[in-house]
Amino acid sequence: MAKTKGSSKKQQKRGIDFKKIKRKIGRKLPPPKNTTNTEIKSKAIVLPEQSVASEKAGLAVSKKGLTLKELLQHTSHHNAKVRKDALMGMKDLFLNHPEELKLHRYAVIEKLRERISDDEKTVRENLYQLLKSVILPGCKEDNQGPVISLMMAYIFNAMTHLAIDVRLMAFKFFDLAVEYHPPSFFSYAEKILQNYEDILRKNQFYLEDKVKLKNALAGLVRCLLLLPSSKEVNLPAKNIPEKKILQAFEPDVPTVFAEYSVIIKKLKDLVPVLVNCFQDFLPVLHDSLDAQSFDCMLNILRSIDLAVAFFIHGIQQGHPESPPLDQSISSVLLKKLLVVFPLSPMHHLSEKDDDRYVILNIVITEIFMHLSEWICPPAVLFEKFLTFVEYVLLEKSCSNVRSNKAVREKQMSTLIPFIPKLVSRVIGNWKNRLLQAFTKTFQDCSPESSVKLACLAAIEEMIISQEDLLCTDVNDSGLFDYKITWIRELPMLLILLGDRHPSSSKVVLHLLLRLGQRSLLYDDMQGLLKEFYSTDQDKGHELDPFMLFRIIEVLHSTYKAGHIQISDFISFLITLASRFKVFPENIFPATERDIKTSNRATFKSLTSVVCACLSQMGDNSLIFAILEKVILEQIVSWLTFMQFCYLHRWSCFWASESLKPFLDNSCAMLRMLIALDSKPTRLSEQSICSLSNVLSAYLIDVAHCFPEDDDESMSSIHGQTRRYYLLPSFILFDRSHKLLNLVLNVMGSSINGRSFSLLSGDHICYAKGSSSIINAIVSVLLWLQREAKVQQILYLYKEEIDHISRSICSLQSLEEINVPIEERHIIKRAIDRLKTLTSSLYQ
């Protein structure tokens, strides 16, 4: 049935329950109208006390704003990068705030030591750099013993780690600990040497990780350098390296000997391991010797050398716990190490590689030299080393080394200290070859080079440090000629150095001082030295007295302030007194010009000032012991030199005149002795015997300088002057009766000696000399008899005076010799004068 029109209209008027809303695609739907809004809005409450930034206000922080406490916590983080960043942050913090390190150093070490065994290589490396560059230098002013002790347990724990990298790095940490606190080696010597032995036995990593092995071996070398060595026994005190702390400070020496037996035992086990380790590197020599292999081999050889030197030192010092050098060690070194000498490449290599071979051969030579002090090496092997030493000194080598200047100087400087020992041990052609090579090296090297300094030290040892300075050369004129050549090179060397190289000039001056103290400088050398000391050579000897005394005053003040050693100051005073040129030589000037230019009064004042300085230097007995030795060396060395010249029949008038002390200088040195002497005398028995020869000659010289006048009064000018020269002898006789007895015996023997000389050759000349000496001896005896103190002592030695009288009479009665009448008259008059003395003694 069809819908009607009215019904459709009715439907249109009805309401719509749900209106359909059309949505456009891409637009967000609105929230439902019945949705509950759960959003909560609030205002912030500002509390300054709870701010994180304000918590760090006033605290030291790193660049990233982290405090020390936070950085220490981060070092234990599970992430390796965080641990590494924490270490870098600590470095930044300590550099900018060093006071943080001083306040918290122990807490820092306690936390950081855990990273020594860290599995991550970068963390360990950063820790090492932090300790080396910041922490340990920052604690240097404090006692580092407690700081190092906190690390040691963790270092030894890392040495037993399963990972090879961690173990090798542990040795690097220990090397750092020894560098900043050397006594730590002796506290843990047994453990550390055992760990070195264990790690070196595991040779599977030698060719794989040479860099780490090199670092470990460098640490071993540092430790062994701290041990006392035979090298130091043979060095002058001034040449002992400062790093040898055990010899620089006496309290440390007992520490060494307390662990002596332990160190000896461990080193005996370690040396064969080092030799085997070195042999493992030998195949590398057939190819190209790379830098890392060279460093490893060099450190191995240096460790062996230091160990052997330590063994020899214990034997030389006679330490009760020092056993003889183990035959097994010497056998291992001879059969496995020294037999491969000299090391040489299989084919031609670069210049740098050639230098490396020579350096290794030099260290092997050092080992051989130390070992040869205790065992007798085969002659063939010894000659190999002599040949190598000669070639290096002459800028040659078995492998045709073409070294650059720096490397060549280092090579020569290492070998030159062995020259004195080698020269003393070899004979014949080899001695001359070594001396020739050494002299050529000394003359050809540049004045300021290390080679020149090494040569000067060797020269000092060969000329001065050896006992019996010139007596040992009596039958070896060749060696003596070389010594003269070396000495004559010194003035020109000093002039070449000038003031541009003060350290080198100081060494030369020190050597010249010691030579001058032993009267081994010649007049022509003194002329050359004027160019160094003064440009005004014409007036160099005319030093103003005020300036002279001012120099002594300044030096004495400097000595009292502790800036000059006592031995050096005493040497200066003795040199000044013994080498001051008094003019005119005649005590009583003949002309008015001589009287005006005479400086004898200045020298007398100088002697008084020198004696005053000596008496103010400290304990007189100690100063006297030093002075006694030096003065006698000054005089005895001249007598020894004259004996040498006489044995070789040299015409040495020039030497005697330039070296013999003048009367005024001898008087000054005697006055220096009595200024510090006491009654009874402090002179030793040996010094009294030596001084008796000197005093007899001195008194005869005094008698020759004064006119003969028995009635001359001591109150006259001549008498007062004569007493000035005689008084030191009178005082010495009063303090030592034995000295007077010996002087009388020497005078009697000199008369007998002259009488025997009359039987040969030019008898008239000798007779004239004998009459002069006899007359002088009688004058001396009469002067002694007039001195009240000595007169009482002279009565005790009537027998010696009778012997002198009989010797003179026997000389007069010799009829075989044609003695001139005037000489006979002089001898007869001397006998008559002597009779008055003997008669008074018997009365």
C-alpha cells in the first residue's frame, strides 16, 4: 500500500536521537565529554638547602663538575670508560687544586691501588700516568714511605695475575715506586727478585711483547743500581753518582747488609735466567737488530753487569756473609755469554745498527772486566777484549763502525774508566798500545766533551790516586813519559775551556791543584797558566798585599759558612805558603833596590795569617792530622822525584830548582805544623822519620844563609832574623826528643856519605862541598847548644855528637885525597869550634 503524503511530513517533524558527526581524516578526535581530568597542578617550593648545585659550592670539582668523592666512586664503575674518565678527571682536579691531594693522599691511594690489576689496559695506563705525573710528585715533599707501602701488596698481587699484560705492567708500577722511594726495594728485595725470575722464565712472550719486557727489565736495572758496587770502590769520592743513595747516607748502609745474604742468594738464581734470556735474543742478531730487541738485550746485559759488580763488591769489602764468587755463575758467564763476544752482524747493516752492536759489546766488556778481578780468564779471550778496547779508542771496531759524534763519545766514555786497571795488569807491547791509544784519544777529543772528562779522571787515577806515585815508575820510563805528556796538556786545555765551560774547567783546575800539591807542575807550565788566571802577565806576581789578605779573609769566611770543604781550604793555604815566590832570594839584600822591592815582610805576615786561619778551623788535632799528611807529601814527593831522576841519570837541575821549596817557604810550612802541634808532639812515628831528613837539610840551608860569627848575639839584626828561621826547629825538638836524635844521626851520616863520595871522580869539587856542609853542621850544633830548651835535651845525645866529631876528624885524616889548603883550614876550624861544644856537654 503506498504511503500517503501526510504521513511523510509527520515523520520529518519527529526529533533525532543521535546526531551523526562527520570527521575529517587526519584530525585529532576531541576527548569525550564525560572524561575526568586527572591532571594535577602545583607550584614548586624553593628550598636552597636541598639544591644539588649548592651542595658542591666551595668544593673542588673537575671540569665535568665532579668532586673528589664522586671521582673515587667512579673508579670502581663497571664501565671501563667511566673508570678511565674518572682517572682523567682526578688528574685535572689535582692539577687545579693541589691542596686536595695533600689532604686526602692516603684515601686516594687506598682507592686507586685497586686499579693496578684492572683488566682494561687503558685504565692501567691512565693510572700509571696519574701516579707518575701528579700524585707521587705532589707527595714528594712528604715522607713517601707510607704512600708506597699502601701500594705494595696490590703490586705484588698483580705480579701473580693470570694475564701476562697485567703482570708486566705490575713491574712498571714497582719501578715507579722505587724511583720515588728507593728504600722500598730493600724492604721487598726477596719478593721482587723472585717475581723477576718467574716472569723471565716464561719466555713465550719475548718476541711477542718486547715493549713490556723492556719496561720490566728497565725496572730491574733501576733496582740493581741501588746495590753497592765494585765500580764505586774504584771511583774518587767526587765522582760517586748522587743516585747511589745507599752510599750517600750512612743510615741506609746497614739496611743493605741486613738483606745481604738474601739478595746474594736471589741474584745467584737470577743471573743464569738472565743469560738464558739473552741467548733467546741471539737469533735476532742474524737479521736486523730492531730498537725493541736492542733495548731488551741492553737491559739484560746491564742487569748482569750490576749483579756481578755487586758480587765483587761483597768480596772486596770482606763482608762476613759474602761467599766466594760462585763457580757456576762464572762458568755460565764464560761459556754462554762471553764466548759470543764480539757480537757482529751477519751482513752489512745501517750505521745505527752498527752502533747498537758496539754498545752491546761495550757492556759485555764491562762484565768481563768485573769478572776478571776475581777469576783468571783465558789469555785468548783477554786479548779479544784488549783488541776491542783499542779499536774503540782509535775510532775503529771489528764491524767497521761509522759512529756519529754523540754515539762515539758515549762509547769511549764508557771504556776509558777501565784503562788504569788494564794498564796496571798488562805488560810489554799491550801496555804501550793501550797507553798510545788512550793518549791519542785524550789529545784528539774536543775540550768540552764527555770523553775529555773521562780521560781526566783516568789520568788522575793513574798519576795521583795510585800509591808510591813515582817510585812505581822507576823501571818503567815509558809510562812516566806518557804521564809527563798528559800533564803538559793541561794548561792549554784550561785555556781552551776558559770561562765558557765552567764545569769542565773546574775538573781541570782540581787536577792541577792535586798535581801542584805533589810538586808535579813545571815552570814552563806556570807561564802558560798565567794566560788563564790573568791577562796582565807582567804584573801577575806583584799582587797587592791588601788584595792577598782580603782573598784569604773571604775564603775563610766562606769556609766557616760551609761552602768550602776543609780539605780544599787547607790545600789552598798550603799551596799559598809553599809556592809564594819570595824575592829577592838573598835574605840580606845587597842593593837598595832589592830592599825596596823585597816582599819578605809580606810573606812573614802571610804566614801569620795562614797559621791563624788554621787555628780557627776546628779541632786542632783533626786539622793537624790532615795538615801533617799534606805537608809531608809536598816534601817527600820532591825527594822521590829527585831519586827517580838520579836513577835514570837525568840532568834534572831545572827540576830541582823549580820543585824544591825555598827556605822561606819551608819555614812557613814548619810554622804551620807547630801552630797546631802540642807537647808532646802529635807527629806520628812515620812523620818523625820523614821530617828528620827534611829538618837536617833545612838547618844546613839556614847555616849557609848566615855569616859565621860565634859571638853574634841573638839581639842583633842578623841574630833575630836567624832565630826566626831556627825557632820552628827548636820547638819541634822540644816537643819530640826522638826527632832531635834522628836529625843528629842524619847529619852524621851525611858527613860519612860525602867522605865516600870523595873517593870517586871530581874529588876537589866534592871536598869543597864537604867542607861547607861540615862548617854548616857545626854552626847548627852551636846554635842548638845556645838555646836554653834544646840545650837540656842535647846533653842526652852526647854520643851522637861524638860520632859527628869523629866523622869530621876521619875526613880530615884522609891522606889519599889532595884537598886544598883552604878547605883543610875550614875543616880544622870546624873541629876546633866543635870541641868547645863537646867540652861544655861533658862539663
